[in-house]
Amino acid sequence: MRILFAVPVLCLLSVPAVAQQISGGPGGGSGSAPCSAFGTTTGTCLQGAGDAGTPSAINLTNGTSLPVGGITATGSPSGTTYLRGDGAWATPAGSGTVTSVGTADGLTGGPITGSGTISSTEALGNSGAVITGTTYTIDLTASTGDLGKELIFTGSSGSAWSLGAGAAGEGFDIINKGTADITVTATGNVDGASTLVIPPGLSANFIGTGSTWWAGFRSPIASSTQFGVMKPDNSTITCTAGVCSSSGGSSYALNSYKSGNWYTTNMSGGLSTAAAAFTNTIYFAPFYVSASKTIKTLGTYVKTAGSGEHVDMAIYADSSGPTGTALANCDTPPSIASTGNVSCTINSSGTVTLAAGVYWFAENGDQSSGRMMTAGTTTSAQAVYMAGADSQSDLTSGTAWGGGRYKASTYGTWPDMTGQAVSYLGAGNDRIPVGQFQLN
């Protein structure tokens, strides 16, 4: 009788030597043998455990390679996976494709989810220093300094910058991306003044003349994609993207306020004399502030003197008319004993900061013979444009305009106007006050 035995074989290819025995071979033995003993001609083969047991340890220190297919692990091996320590094929974290690009801070075109173009709505220049502190000295050193560069302020507190004498034909930009004013103090002057204030959101281009500086503001007009360029003293205005241009000074200049300058609340010409004294009655005129500014002084003009008489002035916020308590008022109402300009400090020799928007200039007095300057009956179009008219006839060109407001109130006090009714100053009243204010 012939009895045949099946002997299982574990064959490791390309393993020239095996230095470990296997327990549990056929008949309870163990060991290794040339692969020729098992019907193959390459490598060294280990006898399998069969039904007698499993290998307890295998040392492959002399092996040269192990095929990926011979590794037992969960998952599927590929060119984008790796073998983890827990016996699993896995994809590395963080892989993938960017599917959306957002835009902000002057960049447009996003979000982009496939292909597209990102563009900038702001001119990209030669970036210089980024300043956050409360002081900075502009470096006018040729080649290595700030000339020809954009200096960007990102601070939250007012910053005082020093500027030397103008380098002829050289220049630089200052961009205020912070939340506080930049005050530039120059050797010589900037457009005739010793200092120039650059409010948040504005930028200014400086050009040297050799001893002084010329500075042109660049400010948003109507939208973030339109810019205007103007001198702080309003002597020239140039607006790009089809927006208006002017020259020779204009009270319509946007964001062109300059520290220390005086401004009027009336944008119309043809000034007149009040038809009646301002006595125990507040007369209001609307005006517009185009950019946040700090005011330190109020003023007006006396057309007819009144001995022992006075004029008081204040500013109110707007909500379809004067509202709230006075934002600013005279510390001491000035005398109108002489004709000409008069002024007063405000808020205990302090200041008031007005955000961009509509406000109401107010005057009251203890007058009998004195008369104040007012908007002319045919030129007070500003009031009806900003505050409206009760009658369509007040809008007719070439006739008397109206649009002011008034309210009876005892001289010497400024009432809280919240919820209070005011009366309309109709055409031909000649009592719309013309106010003045000076910036801090």
C-alpha cells in the first residue's frame, strides 16, 4: 500500500537565508530545507506548520524585498495610500483640491470655485513700512528710505509723524488703514501749513519741492472703485472714473477738510441780513459733513451790531429734523456789539467729533436791534435740498427758497429736541442762519 502525505510549503522568494526554526513541522519536527525539496529551484523554504501548529517567530533580517501583495492589511494599496501601524492602508490627511477662493480687502472676482480671475480695485505700489505706533519719522534717505514707497498705518491710536524738508521731485504715499488720525508735521510746510491730518480710510500722496511739500488726498467717492484726488486747501479737485472735477476751490470738495481751517455750513452764495432779530427763538439750518471731523470752535457773522446783545450757537444731530441734546454749544455766547465775524469755544473749551452725515446748525439770541448773516431768499437752495420744503412753490428756481426750521425757546438754554416739533421756514423768510466751524 502507498500512502501520500500533503506537505504545505511557505516559500519566501528573494530571501537568501533564514535564521529561525519553525515549530510544528510534519510529524512534530521543525527546520528548513532547500526549496528544491518542495519542487522549486529558488530561495530557501520553510516547512509549514500544517495541522501541527503555527510558526512562532520568523527572522527576515537577511531578506532583500517583500512584495506589497504579500502584506496582509485592510484597505487597498495604491500610489496615494500608506500602511498605518494598525494594519490598514490609508490616504494621508490633508490631501485634496482647493475648490473655492474668496476675496476681500480690495480684491474682487471671488469666490472662485473652478477657474477665474482675481483682480485688485486698488493701485498696487511699492510697499514700505507698516506703522502701528503713535510716532514715526519718515525716512528721506535716498534709495534705502521711504521715498517712492507706500507707508501704511494700521494703528488704533492717533499717530504723530515727522517729515523733513521736501526732496525736489521725490515723493511717497501715506495710507491710513487704521482707526485713528495721522498727523504729519513737516519741516517747512505741507501746502502752506505746518501739519496735515490724514483721517482713517484716506491716503495722501506727497511730492517734494525742495523745501516744502505738496500733498494730494486720494479718497473714496461714491464707491470703493472710484477715487478722487484733491489738495487739502480745496484749490484743485480731480476725480477719476468720470466723477466731477473742479478748480479754484469749492465747498463741494469731498473729504478735503484740513486741520485748523474754517468752514461754512452754507453751500449757497447770495448772503443776506436777517429780516428780524434772533430773540428767544432757535433758527436751524441743515449742513453736511462728508467725513469724520473734530470741531473746536463755532462762528457766525454779525451784519448789524447790537449793543449789549449776543448770539448763541449750537449743533444738533438729524433725524428728519433736529434731535437729541446739543452736540456742541458755545461756552460763552459772543457779543454782537460790532459787525464782523464772531466765534466761541465749545463744550468747556473742548471739541466734538462729527461722523459723516447731516447735522443742524442752530442760532438763538437776546437781540433787539442786532441782525445776523443769513442765507439769501433766492439762494438758500441747500436747505430745501437737504431738508425738504412744505410747499412745491419753494422749489421754483428764481424765486425765494425756504427749507430752514425754527422753534420758540428761551435764550441761554439749549433744549433736548427729541420728539419735539419744529416749524418750517418758508420762502422769503431771510432767517436761515449761516454758521461757521473750525477744525481742531
